Amino acid sequence: MKKNFLEKYINPVTQFVVTGLTICMAVTFLTCFISGCAKPSYPKEKLIAKIKKMVKDEYDYDIRAKNKNKNFCIYFPVTQILNHDNTMKENFEQKQQQIFLSAVRACLSTDADIDFFVIKFTEKLKGFEINIIKSVEDTKRLLLGNISRNDYFHRSVQKIALDTNAFTQNFIRKFFKSIPDSKSSLSAYFLPGEKFNNSFWFRHLMEVELKQNIHYEIIKISSKQISKYVFLVYAKVKEEYSPKPGYENYNFMFPSGQIHRFLFEINLISLIPIIVENYSFKDKENGKIITPPIPAVFAEHMDIKSWDDYFYLEEITRPEFIIGQVSTKLNQKLSEAVNPDAQRQPDDIEFLSEPQPISSIESAFIDKGDSKTKDKTFRLIFYFAQTAAQEKISDELFDMTIKFFKRILKKYDYKDYNELVLLSSKGTVLKKLTKKEIDKIETGKFEWKSLFRPSQY
């Protein structure tokens, strides 16, 4: 499912990235914000409230914002990003420029400690999101003339992914819709074990076998991502049914017409949802309200109404930003190879000679080091197309990967790692190189064209 999604949207979104942000507008407009004003326009205590008000007053957009662990994020759900032919909507290009300028204004005019800012757009219609990540330091260097506009354009991370909150909600919707036909076999959606065998849902699914004319009406459904892979989904559901012949006098747990309030804990890895735990959230049994104990780890998330103004922000660190730039650049090259007419940067002479059997590349930085050991690993995860004959990286793509990796490390003078691992999405190690091995690799001879493309080195 993930491969098909990325294959469908990677080209138009890459074109959006290549079209880029009109930085020249920002330079003139924003220089005044780094002129050393004594009083910040967006003090850290009021940063979120002021940026939301500014965007509302100037553009009439309702955004959400968050400042966490040196990361600042603006989250903007929009109805539609792509046209029906998967080209970018013109009004969205205007919106993303306005939101970008707003983020820069805030980050350069605050006393909050911010290293990276994230702009997150979610398309409600097709259920995907675009994340654009920029460095505050790079933005300041651009405005001071320390790096070129083209170099600043490349110093970014773009991620395209499913809207996982919408995905988990739709999963629960389909779960309820499937109960009348699939009945007790839906227990396969739950993490097996003694807890599930003693749970409400186990008993409920067993009782479904004794019911007919079953109908579930979802009155309200909400979701909240609380960690990288863990989601909570709240569902308020009305159940109606009639007993099967012979079970008219059976003592069902809940009568027909009962309104349930459920809380599902879902673990989402590789877009395979598993219901880890489930809780009957303030149900009535024999006229008495029952509230099964909710784990302490979820206690702070029990105000369901607050979920509507919440979004999850995964912390970005410098090494994650570095390896994210590598995957962003490689994904762009994969897209160009599939579509020879894709727009390239004028000074970009590097491209793949033919399409690769890879739909997308993701990145990660794993830091398991402590005061005594050093285990800091860059990872690139390759998602091979379903038509791929074998999971193997071509020499051309491998050389390009190492070239981009070394180039970006040099830009940020980053040396605090011990290896680079290339993996398939199944976890197979495709290549593994230590820092010493990477340092010894030559990435190409000097060419006269490099004089006109300083951003490449």
C-alpha cells in the first residue's frame, strides 16, 4: 500500500519541490527581522498565539503551531493540494509560500531557541501530507549572503506520507463496517494474547455470531498520535441488532441501541495497523456506568475535545536533517529518471541514466551511543517496486548516494557518526560502510562545470 501511494504522488510533489519557494521575495521582505532588534516580535511565551493570530489576520488561514525541543512547526490542513491530473493546484502554491514566509518571520524574530522549522500540510481529500523542513541557521546564512539561494533550496528535507491520523480513523471505520459480515474473524485485527481473550472486544465479537441485522453508526471518531508508531482512536458508536432465531432470550452484554464509547490503542508499523489494547470508555452495563482503568501513560490524553487542536511533531536533530536531505535528493533523482521531462535545476548535471526499481527512499538516524560506546548510524531505507526482479541497488545509484551523503556532511562539517547502512524495507542489509570506509571513497574528479555550481560542493 505504501509503495503504491508514493508512486502515485511522488512526481507531482517533487515538481512542487523543484518549483520551490520564491526566496528572492523573502530576502527583501525579511532582512529587517535580523537587524538586531532588542525586543523580539514573537517572544517565546507568546510565540504560538502570535503566529496563529498573524496568519489569521494577514491571510485568513486557521493554522496550528507548536514549539518543541528546538523545533517549530506550523500545521495547515487544506482541502485539496493536487488537481485531478495530480498537478499542483495554483492556489496551494500561493498558500505554501505565505506559510513559509510566516514561519521564517516567526523564527527570525523570536527569543525561543529554535534550530529547525517544519511546515506540515495535510490534504483532507486524498489523505496525505507534505512536510518541509528547514534550518534556521541556513535561513540566516541566506539572508546574510553567506550561502546562495540555490544552495538554500537544496538544504531542505521534503517528506511525503499518508495522513496517518486519517488512516487510523478509516481503519476503525472499516473495522465496524466489517463486523456484520466478518464477525468473530475480526479478532485477527487485535494483538493476540491473554489480555485480548479476557477483553470486552473478544466477548463482543463472540456474541456477534448470535446476532443478525447488525448495524453500527459512528457518531464521532477522533485520533491522536502520541509517538512515532502509537495512536489512540476514540469512537462513539451506536450498535443496533436483532437476535438470531433461538437467541431471543439470550442475555447479551449490551442491549440493541446502546451507545458505546471505545478507545483503541493502535500500533502502526509499515502501514499495518494492529489494535494493541482496547478500552470500553464509559459504557453502561445493567444501567451502571463502568469505566475500565486506563493505563497511566494515556492519562494526559483523556480530554478527547483537546484532540481537535493537536498534531504530532517528531523532533528533528542535525543528523536527522542531514540524512533527510540525502533521501530527499535521491527521491528527486528517482522521480526524474521515471519522468525525463521533469524540471531540473539549471546547474544540476547529475541524474540517473535510467529508471530504478525503487519507489522511494526513507531516512533515519539511530543514536545508541553513551559515554563509553559510540553507536551512531545513518540509515537509508529503500522501498523496492513490486515489479523489482531483485532487491539490489545499482552501482550508479550507490555512487550517487555516497556522493550526496559526503557532500552534505561536508556542508555541515558533521563527523559524529560511525557508519552508514543501506537497508531494504524488509530489513535486509544492502550495503554497510564505516566512517573510515566512506572517508576513503573518492566521489569524482574536478570538472570545469563545478565552477558554476558551487552548491554541489
